[in-house]
Amino acid sequence: MAAYPGFDRLVFEFTRSVPEFRIEPQDSTAFVADPSGKALMLRGVLGVRARFGATTALPRFPGGYDARPALANLREVRELGDFERVNTWGVGLASGGCFATTVLSGPPRLVLDFPS
């Protein structure tokens, strides 16, 4: 996670290749943990759910599976679940707008850029 002029960046890095993924914006920061069904509220006003299939090789942030960076838009990133090789993350944002998704190689990464 890092701030750049005009956007905040979140990077998911993988060991072999970027797995199947689905990125879903949502109108709140209310999420449900997998598989417990526990309600979670992340910091911010809008959310994004990132779901990765057939993988467990995802980043762990300092302090565990929850990061609260002091960035302009990116407020919280939290692992929502790792169940049956489906890994889900919630992202809490201060504001909306179109975000960019980029797949990179060497090492394999999924990059999410949120306008700030």
C-alpha cells in the first residue's frame, strides 16, 4: 500500500501466477467474514471486495491480516476469509470514483489504484 500523486495503490502479490479474481465495488464498508458469516465494518464510507480463487498465497500486512494505512482514500484492508482455497479481502475507502485494475508479472501481482 502506498500513496502516489492522484491515487492510492494496493498490491496483491502471488508466488506462481495471478489466480482467477473478482473485484466488486459496494456502497458501504459492511462486509461478511467467510465462512463464519460474522458482520465486519471497515473504516471508510465505500467498499471493494476482492475475491481470489484457488490460492492461499496472498500478502500479510504488518500486524496480521488487517491494515489501516494513513492514505488519502485507502482506509482499511482486511482479510475476510480463506475458505476452500477462496481468499476474500475487504477494502474500506474514504471516497468513490473509478479505480484501475492491472495485472503484472515478475513477480505476479494484481494492482488496484484508487483515486485520491
